[in-house]
Amino acid sequence: MPLFFKKLCQAIGRLSASAKAFFDKRYTRSEPGPAMDGLTYWRERILFSVLAVSTAFCLIALAPALYMAIGEGLWLLAIFDIIACLGCSGLLFFYRIRLAIRAALTLLITFLVGIFIIAQAGFLSGGPAWLFCFAVLSGILLGLRGALSATFLNAAAIVILAWLSSQGYVAAPPASINLLRGLTASINFIFLNGVSAVSVAVLVNGLQALNRKTEAATAALQQERENLIEAKDQLKQEVQVRRQSEKDLQQSERKYRLLAENIQDVIWTMDLKLCFTYLSPAIERLLGWSSDEYMQFKLEELLAPESAIRVLNEFKEQYRRAQHSGSFQRSTTLQLDMLRKDGARVKVEVTASFLLDDTGHPIGILGVTRDITERYKAEQEKAELRESLARSKKMEALGTLAGGVAHDLNNVLSGIVSYPDLLLMDIPKESPLRRPIEVIQESGKKAAAIVQDLLTLARRGVPVEEIVNLNDLVSEYLLSPEYKRLKTFHPFVDLESRLAPDLLNVKGSPIHLSKTIMNLVSNAAEAMSEGGTIKIVTENRYQDAAMKRPLENGPDESVVLQVSDSGVGIPPEDLQRIFEPFFTKKKMGRSGTGLGMAVVWGTVQDHKGRIDVRSVEGRGTEVTAFFPATRESFSKAAMEPSLDAYKGAGETILVVDDMNEQREIAAKIITQLGYVAKSVDSGEQAVEFLKREKADLLILDMIMDPGIDGLETYHRVKVSNPRQKAIITSGYAETERVRTAQRLGAGGYLRKPYTVQNLAVAIKAELNRS
């Protein structure tokens, strides 16, 4: 017997393990989903447990039940037990059938088993327990309604079975149980059955409600989770977009900084109070201050005074116009003078516009500053070239006029300058006529000097190249009658000189350089009507690494002549006109003709020099002239010999001139000097004369009208007389034509009107030239 129970327990254990494995495979691995809520899931598990336990234990309970039923002749009970056991097993394994159908079949089997047992074995059998289980399982599997329905169904079954038992149709109760006890027991059974079933159903419904709330909460959480996931995805996308935007912004900022930090122009911003808010690093290259240092200054501290005033006025004007038009989309460009850290001025071009917000209202100013120093210098040089060209054109026109006037006037003046020499040679020194004749001659010479000034400013005269020292010319001028006359007109003007003792020489015309000194001093004195001081300074300038070259593409050594005064100064509008011919603000008839500065300019240009003028109204003027220096030395001219040293020995001299008066004067002087004078009035006649006769020397006028000029005449003469000597005379001549004649073999050049002494020296020099 013990061995039997041991085997039975082992079989039950294996059966339980198989059932658990099956349950785990079928249900445990399945989670509630949309097709199966939580309560249904647990009802499924409860039903499976009931069926599994019923199937397992029916094998144990079936054997004694069959034994008892067969032994007592209850064949129907035995057959029903077998059918119920098979039904439970079938419902256990056919799990694909819907839960409601399997639950209904399970409850039906339970109810029928209970009824059949009571009907066969009576009320004291296991039938009531099956009915009790039926009601409870109904409450679990079907809810409150199922529990109530099962309770009423059990009550009805008990009543019907009790009546059938009393009629003898079913098994009767034991004799010890009377009707009252049976009724009481039935009521209690039904009450406890109902209470248990309803309690279980209420519990199940509560669990179901709780499950629904849980499901709702779970669904809400799930929805919230989905929303959070969606928000997370959106946030992730936003983060990615923001990261990309930040990356693009950083890249854009990097490009901007790269541009701002490497561009030569200065990029800046300022607020509407004209205080800087940003400056690119290029400001340090431009002005010497760093960006941080620069932003500490006020605008008026960084600009030249006139530029600061211009900026403020321009800002107010642009703001007023923008308000009037309703649009701040404006820009302006200004040329300003900014101050470097070392105090120097820098010429810049500033382009600025309003910095606007989203509504189009100004919140600041954006600008770019560009260094235009080189461009400004180029423009200044271009303007100077234009001015020089215009001046050259004026000079050319004036030169044409001066040439014609000089030619005719010098021929006329020859009678006034040359005849007095002849007269003075025959008049005793004590004669009262001597002084009037000398005055006439001096007046003629002054008139000739004025004509020469015209040629000088027109740059049409023949330059004289002698070794000259400016210190000597200054000293000579301070002892001259012209300076004494100037002191008479300006008694309150003092003159100070600072002459360099080692001053280098220059090569040029002493007469023109002396006139330059005289004109500059005269202008300085005229500028100080109330008195003052004139300063004359001479010095050497050398080109080296520490000093700018005084002349553009000029020599390494220069001689500087500087004349300054403390007078009224020159107005800016007149400063550009001071070198124009006949431009003057002097007192006409007392101070000059208006040719002084024009002559100075022409003299400096003829000597390949440069002149600078600086003047401030109320503070005076400073004129600086630069001349190329020379290392050549000069010797003082010996005392002029007497006229007897230049007397001739009967040589024949041919005078060729288209002016009858000039021929007569030249012939008389030549005869007075001991030569034989011949004369003709044209170049053609000179050529014919020399074919017939011989002349030791030609005095050849350069310009003759009509007919061929002096150069062509000499050229034709050289064809037949290659060794013919000649000197050139003219009241006016193009420099190049004179030099051409000299290259052909002509000797010196003698400017009209000439004196007896000049003509005698020129003739003797040419006759003695080999």
C-alpha cells in the first residue's frame, strides 16, 4: 500500500510539472495586449488552473467515485463522472476556444456535476460543494451578474431537488433530518453561497475597476510616454537644428572675424551717442592704438578739429533727412583727417550707414574706414600737375606775347642804351650833359630788365650758366640801391640773415638769382605794413636715410634759400595764384608790376629747382627755394680792362639786322672801336655779300622779318665759307635755335640792347677764338 501511494505521488508530481510547463508556454509568456485586458488575462489563468487541477485530481477522485457508484449500483453517476472528467480535460487542451465559451462550459459541468450527485447520492453527498464552487466560479469568471445568477440558479436547483426528493424521484435525505432542518440548512447554504459568490464577484469587479483604472493610467502613461518620446524626438531634432545653427553661426562668425581681422580697412560700429562699440584689429595698423585703447576715447579726441565738426554736422543732417523721408536706409562717405598715436595726421575715407533693427529704426552706426594717404598724395600730385600744366599754358601764351614785345622793344631800347655809350665817350667827365645822358642810359637798362623779366617768366630767355654762391648774391643785394630804396619805403621792417658758412655753389644765372632774392625780400616787406622781421636763411640739404629728398628725383645735394616774414600771410584762395603773371595785391606804381613771383617761379624752374610756399593768415609766410648744388668752384672776375684793350685793327665786320636803327648803332660802335663796319638788312643779302666780299666777323641778328632768320643765314654762309666767324644778337630768341647756331660754329650770344663794352668784348673774344 505505501508503495502504491509513493507511485501515485510521483505520477501527480510529473503531471503537475507538465501542467506548469504547458501553462508557462501558453500563458506565462503571453502578456496582456490590446486583445486581452488584465482581468481577462487572470480569468484565463484561473480557468486554466481550475481545469488543470480538476483534470489532475479527477484521476485520483474518479477511481473511488466509480468504485462507490458501481458498488451501490449508481451507474448513471459513474458514467456522468467519466463524461465530466473528459469534458474538463478537453476544455484544458482546447485552449483556442473563446474564454467565454470555455468558462460557460466549465460552469455548466460544475453545476451539472453538483445536481447529478445530489440527485443520485442525496444532499449529504459532495453535490452541494460542487454547487457552491459553481456560484463562486461564476462570480470569478462572469462577475457580479454571473454570481447572482448562479446563486439564484443554485437556490432554484435546491428547491426543485428538495421537492423531487420528497416525491421520491431523487435520493431522499436521511431520516434524522426533518423538513425544518433541511429547509434551514438549505437557506443557510444558499445564503453562504450567495454571500461568497457576491463577495468574490464584488472583489472581482473591484479588481476589474482597479484594473480599468490601472489600464487607463497605463494608457495615459503610455500616451504620455509616446508624447514624451515624440517630444524627445522633436527636442532632438530641435537640438540638432540648434547645433547646426550654432555651427553655422560659429562658422559665419569665424569667417567674419577672419575677414575683419585681416582686411586692411577698419570695420567699426558705434551707438547713436557716437561711442564706439566695436573696432576691427586693423585700427592698430592704421592709427597705432589697439581696439580696446581706441574705444576709450571720444570721437572728437580722435579726429582733427575741422573733421570732428564735419562729422557731427553730417550725422545731424543725415538723421534729419532720414526722419523727414521716413527711411534710415542711408549712407554717406567723408574724407577726414584722423590723429595717430604719435600725433601725426592720417587721411582717411569713411563710409557709414545706419544700423537698423527689425522695425527699420536705427540702433547704431556701421562704418568702414580706409587709409587714402597714398591716393590723396596721388590726387594732390595730379592736381599740382594740372595746375603746372595750366600755368605752363599761361606761360606759353605769355611767352608768345613776350617774345614779340621783347624783340621789338629791345631793338627800340638799343638806341636808349647803346647811343649814350657813344655820346659819353666824346663828352668830358666834367660836362653837365654827362649826368642826364647816364640817367637816360640807366632808364633804358631798367626797361630792358623788365623785358628780360617777361622772357624769364615765360622761360624763353637763353640761360646763363655760371658758378654762383647764393651767400654772395644775398650780401650784394643788402648793399644794393634796390635794398636801400626798400628800406626807405619800409623803415620799420628789420632784416636778419643766417647764411651757412660752408654753403655749396649753384650753377646758373647770377642776374636771375639776384632778382629772385630781391623779389622775395620785397614781397616779405610788403606783407608787413606795420613793421616786422624778414629772415633770410641759406643752408645745404643732403639726401640720407633720415632726410627726405628735397627735389623729386633730384640731386643728392641741394642749396636752400629761405625767406620768411611775420606779416599778414596769404589767404588760401590766393595761395595758388601767387605765381600767376600780373597777379598782385601790391600798390601799383610803388611796389612792382605783379611779375615778381612769376619771375621767381620761372627762375627756379630754369635752374631745375623746386619752390615751396607755406603761409598762415596773421602769422606770416615762408618761401623756400631748392637749387641743385654743384661742387665746381669759381674765381672772381678780374677787373674789367679799359675799352682800349678791345680796339680793333681794321678788321671787317658785317652787321646783319632787319632794323635800320640797330644797324646804324652797331656800325657806329664798330667804327668807334677801330673796325671797318659793313651792314645789310636781310639774311639773303648777307649771303650774297659774302659771295662777293670777305668779312672777318658777322654780327648776326637771330630774328629777321621778312626773309630767312639768323640760323638759316649762317647755315647758308657755312656752305661757301666753312670757317666764317659770327656772333649772335637778338632781343629775343628761342634757346634751341641759338644753341643750334653755336653748334654750327657761331661764337657767343649777345642780348639786345647791348652796350659798347659788351659788344667790344664779344667781338674781341670771337676774333681771337681759333
